[in-house]
Amino acid sequence: MIDLYYWTTPNGHKITIFLEEAGLDYRIHPVNIGKGEQFAPEFLEIAPNNRIPAIVDRAPADGGQPLSLFESGAILEYLADKSGKFLPKSGRQRYRVLQWLYWQMGGLGPMAGQNHHFRNYAPKKIDYAVERYINETSRLYRVLDKQLDDNDFVAGDDYSIADMAIWPWIKPYEKQGQDLEDYPSLQRWFEQVGEREAVIRAYEKAEEINPQNNVEMTDEARKYLFGRQ
């Protein structure tokens, strides 16, 4: 059994997509980041960076004590190795998948996240910041679009954890100031992945937990999301 500490953000969706795809048993523990639940001492024991997602594997492969992990990329890699799915065990293709997973973790996620913040949540509009992050998001979309010109999926012919990591960050493309018609290969891939039954189920779970699928941006939420250290 995997205990998943989760909220309805792109990083949270990555893990529910994987768990649904792999058919692993799991239970969700919602962590409402707009109410500061990520700062609860019991959550910080699992995720000291006070960010979701995090997991506790109650039955790790080594047979030892429950294993806790934070950081969505590390969780995806761990679950893929545990299940033997969506990541080759060795060889060149393993590293092709991992390079695109790390591309999302180090590039698309941070840049799109800043894009979301300055376009949609910042209390004061800063034109330079908005333009900066829209342009960098556009550059990353072009990189992905080019990669998908000759590949069915991000890392090649096979669906992998790279696709699961990237897709939830493309889904809110309109909030990032993007039009998928500008990226035809990316759009083809986006629609293809979005039709997968496991992806649909993962987002249905998000709807059950947070029907509005957002954080109400109250003063309290701003404090927890952007102000508290």
C-alpha cells in the first residue's frame, strides 16, 4: 500500500497518474496547501521541504520499515523501479526517459510555475516578469514540440514517466499564455495522453478532492503559499 500525500497541483497529478497507470494500491491523504496543512508537523516528518507530493511505501521491496519520499521526480523514479513499469531497468533508453523527467523538474515546472504566479497570482502585475516567464515557457514548449515531431511519446516510442511528469504541466497551458495550435506535435501528444483511461481517472480523483481544482486565493492562502518560510 502506498500512502500518497497530495493536493490537486501538476506535481500531485503526476503521482496519481502513475499509480492509476501501474495499478498499485494507494490511498490519498489530502494536504490542503491553501490552508497551510503542508506545515503540519506530521507532514514535515515525511516531506521536510513542506511541499506536496510525498509518499510512504508501507511495503518496500527490501522488506524493511516503511519508506517515505518527497520530490515528485524521485517518487516517479522509485515507483517505476518498484513496479517495473514505465522506466527501463537499464541501458540507453532509461537515461533518455530520465533526461526528460529531469527536464521537466528543472525547466518546465519551475518556469511554468513562475508563469502561473506572475500572470495569475502576484498581488502586483510586473510586466517584465510576465513577459520573461511567458517567453521562457514558449521556448520550452518549442523544445518539446520539436522532440515530438519524430516521437510518439516524449522519450521515444513508449509511454513513460517522462510523459506523466510533463503532461500535467501542459494541461493549464491557457494560464501560461500558450496556444497549443502553435505546437502541432505537442498538441497531438497532449490529446493522445489526455485520452488515456488512467489519466482520466486521476483527474476524476482530483475533482472529488477539490471540485474547483484550484486554491481560493485568500489572504490566508497567500500567506501559506507565498509568504511563510
